Amino acid sequence: MKGVETKLFQTEKRKPNRLKSLHEASKLQK
């Protein structure tokens, strides 16, 4: 899951959907 988190983190830096990316990361962690 670490790779997915890193990918989402990089995407959220590029896109304005920061909250959405964080929400997706939380969903994947659970």
C-alpha cells in the first residue's frame, strides 16, 4: 500500500484535489 500512498501523494501535489486524494488514501489504508 505504500506505493499507492506515494502515487496519491504525488498526484495530490499536481492536482487541486488535495482533499479527495487524502480521502482516497484513508480509504485504501482501512
